Amino acid sequence: MDLGPHAVFIVASYAVTLVIVVALIAWVWIDHRRQSRLLADLEARGVRRRSAEPAPARPADPPAPVKETAA
């Protein structure tokens, strides 16, 4: 395979493109792991996603006393 006088440029272009694509894939993979850990941490603290099923109902707390103000 003869690439002619521009062989160095062509090979370098493909190499740079490959490095960029691999870096982007790694970046997305690392960010996905980070976001998954953050979501797991939030869920462990009781924060739920809107799309998740509602949390099981807890027994209701007694109503707070109403303060009456003088008019």
C-alpha cells in the first residue's frame, strides 16, 4: 500500500483521530462510573428519582399544634 509523499501526514492524522476517539470513550466511561456512584450515594441517603417508584408509605406523624395569634 503506497500512500505517496503524504504518508506521514495520513498516518499521523489517523493516529491523532484514534487517540481522540479513545480519550472520548474513556472520558464517557469514567464519567458514567462517577455519576453512577453519585446516584447510588443520593439513593442511599433517601433521595429518590422522580421516575422511580414512590417510597413505601411511612406512618403519619401527628399533626403539629396550631399556634393561635392574637388579633
